[in-house]
Amino acid sequence: MQNEGINTAFSFVVKFRGSITYLTSADVATTGDNTFFYTFPIKGYLESSTEKELILQLAFHNVNSYFLSQLNGLTIPGFTFVLVIILAVI
């Protein structure tokens, strides 16, 4: 997923609507405190070829700490910019 700019641990499960697993990643996430699940319906060729409703479930591990670490690149320049504006006004 580095091509899209997201570099965090995740897993996925593709399953039928009746909870029958169709495809999984190597390490499937379990419910936990730091795991967030996002569910999307799959439309298109795969759904029409299986003739069943498919669901993609993404699980991100420690996604909050990932986003907070990404904000570190903005906080220091932001504080520096505000400090320069305050000094210019004074």
C-alpha cells in the first residue's frame, strides 16, 4: 500500500454475505482495542462471477498512532510559522 501513501499494518478478508470466507490475507486481524474494521461491498466482475454478495473487510492496526505520527511533520512547521507571525507583529 506504499504506492497510495499509507504505510501501516493492515489485513483484509473477502467474504460472502453469509460470513463464509472467500479470501484472506496472511495475518487476519482479531478484534482488539487498537484494531479498526472497515467494511465495503464489492461490486463488479467478482460479484457477478460468484453470483453472491461479497464484502471486503479491512482491518487497520494502531491506525490512530499512525495518523498522529503523520501529523508530526505538520506540527513543528506550524508552531514555527505561528511563532514567526507573533514575533513579526510584536
